Amino acid sequence: MGLIDHFSEYSRWRADVARTVGVLRSWLNQNEIGDAQSDLRLQYALDRLKEDKLTVAFVAEFSRGKSELINALFFADYGNRVLPSSAGRTTMCPTELQWSEGDTPQIRLLPIETRREHATVGELKRYQDLWVTQQLDIGSTTALQQAMARVGEIKTVSRADAEALGFIIDPEGNNGLQPDEHGQVVVPCWRHAVIHFQHPLLEQGLVVLDTPGLNAIGAEPELTLSLLPNAHAILFILAADTGVTQSDLAVWRDYVNAGQRTEGRLVVLNKIDSLWDGLRDEARIAEEIGRQVDAVAHDLKLERGHIFPISAQKALLARIQNDAPLLDRSRLGTLESALSSELLPAKQQIVRTSTLAETEDIVMHADELLASRQQGVNEQLRELTDLRGKNQNVIEYMMRKVRAEKEEFEAGLKKYYAVRSVFTNLTNNLLGHLGLDALRDETRRTREAMLESTFSRGLRQAMTGFFDHLRGNLQKSAEEVNEISGMLGAMYKRFSVEHGLKLTPPAGFSTLRYEREINTLEKAFNTQLNTTLTLVTTEKHTLTQKFFETVAIQARRTFEVANRDVEHWLRAVMSPLETQVREYQLQLKRRLESVKRIHQATDTLEDRIVELEQQNQSIAHLRSELAQISSDIQTALGGTEATTPRTEGRALAA
């Protein structure tokens, strides 16, 4: 089974899961069981399923055959190379290949001059007028080749202009771009390219990220601080005839493996066809490939199983010519199998876990609400059944009893409203620590400290202080979260014990994820920018600009996600209690009205008992339907053990 087949299976699985989640959402709305918060959560889950993307990044130094590998994997059906692939530098800027519903085939190019702006590529994607757009003629291979060759366009600028654009200049050419004899430097014409291309894999959510070589990567910190760390898989391409060079090792150490992460990191040892010289037999060729794999594993400190020797050029040729033996010899199939077996299951598990957690929680609270209704109906049935043949005095006693329960509950509501007030104050404190206003203030203070500093030590202290401040705010947020959780847990328990409400203790919330992201960001910053060499050789203004174009903006994204998630959690933990309180008030009102009617006309007693029995059966049927929908979702998700909520000592059947 090829990559397209595996992705098609994943796409069908995702669509089936979305269908079952949609059924749950419709059912809750149709039966008026859900609330606005549950509906928002399910819509958010559906949006995640619909917009789910899998990013595979290709990273290599120049002339390792990276573009040829992309051609072999994705574009062989065109009968020729689509991405430019020749000796030397063909990819000069980071290039994304993607397709979403509603896109038109086109290539969008961001001019290199936009580096003078204090904005990341992610932000500039919102401003279409800054990009150069060219439509793609997908029916012509030649037209596609010409359009996609634009990612390799270059221009010559002065050294001062190159430095102003963020490029590091090195007269020796070892650690930066090398000027010519006239002091001119060759730089890319484009900062970033996005190619919208209708391809079966791209249609199903795959995003291909093609990156340039070492010097170009270093000039665009967003790659190393955002795009590459967030990629689901990275293919690091080496050449079999050169092995691991010093520049390869620098790319691996500083960019691909900066976080010491091995999952989703595959090393491709390309150009094994250079050993097919007609003088070696197959056994000797295999022996030499094995030695190269061992050497690469040693140099990169990887297990052999993460290294895949292939010939991208022969694989492309084999697919174009439909030559199965040559395709087998190219070993591309082994790499495709690894991509399918490592990338898709890991991504599927993430989607499965998040979707299951969301739907199970909503199903549990919906069943708790139905169980509470059913308990109320059963209590009324018991009360009214006991009234059969009783005199007016007994009915009056029952009415006083219900009134007393109502008054007791209303007294408890005063404590509930007091907790709501404290909850609001704690929420404001929590959002204050995570708020973007505080982050903007700290960013401004750090920028000013960096610009005022005259020594590298001052720059380093300002940057370190920035991260310390962010971690401090996250730790304060964690304290507020713990206080909110403890307070709500006590309130949930009080209403469960004193009034019999069916309430599961509220779910917890952790800021650990965001703390880890900030720590990872600081580690990447220390690797890329906060080195003695960088602080000495890079102009202070340029360093400040780089820092705030990348680190500060990435930190803001982390805090934006934290704000969204904590607001989502705050609504989710209050919603069940609010819903149950309203439901219990309604039940008390109905009980009182029912006893009043019977007090006024005894002949309505039997009619009311029949009505309540029908309500009981209806609620039982709804709970059965909800259990079936929950089971359908879990079946669609697959690979999960059914875990369903329990109410009234009875499991919600899965």
C-alpha cells in the first residue's frame, strides 16, 4: 500500500469520526439536552477534524537530492520533474506545498525585502498585497516547472543590504554568505513561497515543507523556532557519496534535532545509485550501504532503523517508466512505509485522544442531566403513587414538604452565587497572568533593555529575563487554576450530597504544556541566537530584531493558545453545575405544581402518574440513544477501550 492509499484511509477515518461527532451534536440540539458551551466544544472538535493537517518537512544541505525526493514521492505522475532538481542550489527559500478546499492553483512568493519589517511570515500571510502571485497551469508540465523554478530565483545586493535583510556575512564563507571581490552578496529573491497545488495527498491534508540549506535556514529564525518544531515529521536528507559532512552535522544538531527528539525524525541516505557502477555485485553494494548507514547512525547518534538508504532519482525514473524492479532497487518503498507507519498512527492517536476526551466529557454530562431528570420523575412517581387513596391532609403535607425542599435549595443557591462571585474574581486574576497586555508590556521592556545595553552580557540578561517573566506568569496561573479547581470541587460535592445532583468532579487543567513550549523556545533561542559568537558578530539592532521577529512572536502564540484553552476550560467546568442547578429548580417547580393540581382535583392523580411513567420511558429511551451514539463515536475512533460515564450506579452502555 502506497502513501496515497495510507493517506486515503486516514482521510476516510477522519471523515467517519466527524460524521459521528456531528450526529452527537445534532442529537443534543434536537432533544434540547446540550447547552451553548457543549455545542461550541463539538463545533471546535469538528473544525479540528476538518482542518487537520500533517506537515512533513524536508531538510538538507544543497545538492543532497531533496527536491528530487519530493518529485519521486509526489509528482512522478506528471512524467517529469516538477520541482527544479539539478546540481547546486535550487530551493532558495522555504516553500510550502499545500491544498485546501476552495484554493486555486497558484504560487505565492513573499519578497525578501519584507525582512525589513518587524513581522513573521505567519503574520504576513494575512496580507495578500505583499505577495507576488502567479497562477499555475496544472495541465502543462513545462508551465509547472517554469513556475516552480521561481523558488530558486536570486539577486545580488551589497553587503550592507544583505546584513540589513538578516543574513550573516562571512568573508570565508564558512559561517555565512561570502561576498564577491566587489563586496556584493547573492541572496534569494523570495523570503517564503506557498504553492497551492491540487494533488491527492495535499487534498487530504498533507503539507510539504521544502527548506533551503544551512545559511538560508539560519537567516529565517521562524523556521527553527516554529515551522520545523511543529512539523509532524522531518526527513533529513544526506548523500551516500559524502556521508555526514560538517555542514550536515550543523543542520542536524542546530535545526532538525535541536530538541533531542527522535520520533518523526527520519534520515534519508540518498544517491545510493552512485554505487551502481557495474563493477560491484549486489552483495558488495549492500555491504557498502550498510557501512554508510552504520557511520551515519554513529555520527548522528541514531538507531539504524531511523536511516533509509534510497535513490530518489532512480525511484522517480522507475515510476515514470513503470519499472517495478528499478523501483524496488531504489528502496523508496521502505521509506514510504516508514512515513506511513510512523507519521499517520502518531497523528491519528493525537486526533483520537483529543476527540474522545471532548465527546466523552459531553456525553457524560448529558447523561448526568438525563439521569437527574429521570431521578426527578421517579421521585414524583413515588410521591404521587403514595398519595393513592390518601386524604387531603396527606396531600397538604406533601405540598409543604416540597416547599421546604425548594426553600432549602434556594438557601443553598446563595452559597452558589457567592462562589460564582469568587470564581469571577479568580478568573480575572488568571486571565490577567495569561493576558496578552501583560505580555506586550514585558516585550516592550525587554526590547528597550536590549537596545540600551552596550555589552553582550546585558543583551543576554534581557533575553533571559524575558523567559523568566513568562514562566513566572504561567506558575502564577497554575496557582489560580488550583484554587479554582479546589473551590469548584467543594461546590460540586456540596450540591451532590445535599441535593442529590448528578455531578462528576470538574476536570482539571494544567499549564505544563505551555511551560514546556516556553522552555523549548528558550532552548532553541540559546542554540540559535544566544551564543558568544552571535552576540559578538551580529549587530545589536539586527539581533534585537531577530529576537522579536521570532521568539517574542512565538511566545505570544503560546499565550494566545493558553488564553483560548483556559477560557474553554473555565466555561466547561461551570457549565455542568449551572445546567444542573437550572434543571433541579425546574424539577422542584414541576413537583410543587403537580401536588397543587392534585390537591385541587384528586381525579387528576392517575392521569399525572401515567404522564410521569411515559416521561420516564422517554428519558430511558434518550439515554439508550445517547449510549449508542457514544458507542458509534468510539467505534469510529477505533483503538480505544470504551469508557463511559456511570449514573445512578448504572453504566452508560457502549
